[in-house]
Amino acid sequence: MFLSVFDIFKIGVGPSSSHTMGPMTAAARFLADLRGGGVKEPGAGDLAALRCSLHGSLAFTGKGHATDRAVILGFAGFEPHTLDPDRAEVIEARIRAEAMVTPPDLPPLRFDPSIDLVFDYGPPLPGHANGMILQAFDRAGNLYMEETYYSIGGGFVLTARELAGQDQGGASALHAEKAEAGFPYPFGSAAEMLAMGRTADMTIAQMKWANEACLMPRAKLRDRVDAIWAAMDDCIERGLRMEGELPGGLRVKRRARAIHEQLKAEAGTNIAQPHTVNDWLSVYAMAVNEENAAGGRVVTSPTNGAAGVLPAVMRYYRDHCIGATEEGRRNFLMVAAAIGGLIKHNASISGAEVGCQGEVGSASAMAAAGLCAALGGTNEQVENAAEIALEHHLGMTCDPVAGLVQVPCIERNGLGAIKAVSAASLALRGDGTHFIPLDNCIEAMRQTGIDMSHKYKETSQGGLAVNIPEC
């Protein structure tokens, strides 16, 4: 099994990888098909109009997650990694006023978001909780082209056919395909990962570097890995500078800057409590997720809703851990990506599919494994660290108030970072042997997600989302 570090960590925009980045990417893919990559309906006339219907969690929490804005901008030709927020705001306003989009290399197309962007609150589409149907029509109103997309978490998007093919192929087929493609260590489970490490006498980081080096020269690979961390750290810094209220109507205030100022004032004094290190972890994570909630530039880690956990632990490693190095930081990211790939491959990283255990839980497991590796942990200790962190997020619901990635999501990232550090520390105190293997914990998460009521899977129909003050 091979998912690249650049599949797991994607630079994009907030507030949600599945509800913002995914739909924007789906709209961009649909435009590409309209330019010649897809097959139009027989007898259809000239292309003239677009329509989108959102289903499942995309409908229930789409407005809070800016899914409508993402579709509008996607139809305008934007993609998450190239989005200019200032320019996008002007173009979105124009499209809403003129009911027309002008995507590159296509004719002007009628698209009135008030009519042609439908939030369907009926049953979800069969493939996944995050489904959307994109359609194009000719001048007479006849169907020109149609495609169903699923935003499966972390910014990943599949058509209905691709999703069906993935399900039918199974893990063994994917394993064989990637091995034949030339990746030397195509582990599809933690057990395989550990076995390959023992056979090759290599660390998880070394095996991950070897896989990634099949795609590009080592120097370019290192530069791109460094760019991921730079984007994460820039996001922390922006979050620590900004003040004011977050958008969306809840009137949630940004807190990261004020907390950071307090921590800096206490540094070097004898008034700070030993547990203050938890506040540093929390403030780094909150800074990222406040930026995400504001629609800023973030890195999926593995999702936007959980984007603060891993950068916070990496910043903790760099600024607070003895013996931190650049090489350690790079290996941190590689090992974290390996664990994130296993979770995505064998369960899910989508809050709409398995709840927040798949988002903050996965992020915490990734961060715990990365920190353990960076601090010199063995492969067995790394696997143990990931299992400890994930185990203690099992059953965590995704219940955002008003569908916004703010309450409880921002603080939840801080606690996920704290759990990650604790898990890595516990694993490093042992020899790597433990009762529940990571693979079994991932399977438990998958089963728990299946059994979890849809009310607690990013629909804002249960939990904290419906237990708020009435005032």
C-alpha cells in the first residue's frame, strides 16, 4: 500500500478538507471533463449551464463548512492549492449577483447559486456520507453531462465509478499494484510495516523515504517535505498574530494570540506551572484551527478539521524538545504520513464517515508516531505510540455546533496534541510490546464508525451541536 506524504499533507484552504477542499476539487474535475475529458450525453446541444446538488453531510453542514462557496469557486476555475482568498471573495460576489460563471477555456455558463446549488436533506447517496452530483445542461435544458463525486476525507475525491472500483479491488489488489509499480516497501498494515522493517533492518522513516524516492529525486523530495512544514509553521504564526471574531455567526473569539502573549510573559520566570507545556501545545494547535475556521491557508493533517494537532506537536518538538534536528523533523513527517496512510487505507479519516475519531484521533496517532520516531523510538515503539493515541480517541463523535469547524473542534485539536505527546512518551518508556496492535485498533475505529449514529457524524444533529445555550 502506498499513499504519498503529499497525498496525506495537502496545502489548501479552510474550513474543511472534506466539505470545502473536496467539493472545490470535484467542481474543478468536472470542468476538466467538460473541456474534453468526459463523454457528453448523446444528442446534447451546446454547453450552457451548470447545477450541483449536495447530499448527506455535505448538505446538513455544508453552509457552516462553506461548501456552497467551495462549489461556486470551483465552477469559477479555482482549486484549493492555488486559491487567492482576496480575489476569490470578489469573484464569488460577482457570480452570486450575475448568476454566471466564466471558467477558463469554457464558454460563459449560467449558474445561479440560489437555484442551481441544492442542499438535499434527504437520504445520503449510497457510496459515502459526503456525496454530490454535478450536472451540465445545453441551451434547451437537456442534460449535457453528469457525474457523481464523493469527498471521502482529507481532500480526497472519487467519482462513483472510482469508489466502486476501489471497493471491488480490495486491499490485496492495491498491494500488488503498488508493488508492481516499483515501490519497495508497499506495506498495507502495521504488521506488514513492522515485518518489512525487521527484514530490511530499516526504520519506518527509511522505508517511507525509499518509497517516496521512487517518485522524484531525493533533493526535490526533501525540498517539498520542507515546504509542507513551512506552510504548517506559517499557519501557526498567522494564528498567533490574529485577533477578533471568527466568521459564521457564533461570535467565537480567537484566543490563541492572547494565550500566547501570556505564555511568553511567563517564560523564564518561576511562576509557570510544570503543566504549562500543555498550554504551549494547545496554543499552537488552536492557532492553526482558528486560521482554518477563518478560511485561511492550512495543510490537511490528515484533514482540515484536525489540521492543528500535528503542526502543534512538530512545533513542540522543534522548540521544546532536547536534541531536535531538521532531519528529525523530516522523519517526523514521513512516519506520520505512513501511519495516516494505514488509517485511511484500512478505515477512514472522514468525520462524516466515522466521526471525529477518524479526524482528531487519526491526527493524534500520526503525531504520536512522528514524535516517537523523531526522538529515536524503534519501529515497535512508534507503532505502540500510534496505537495508544488512537485507542484513546475511539468513539469520539463529530458534532460541530452550527456546522462550523469551531466548537468543539478548535480546543479538540489542542487536546489531541497533548494526547499525542503523552502517547509518544509512554511508548518510549516501554520496549514496544503491548496488548492491542495498531491494526486491531484501526479496525475497532472502523467498526465503531459503522455503528455510530449518523447524528454524530458531521451532521450537527446530535451531541454538542444540539445542546447549546438558548439565548
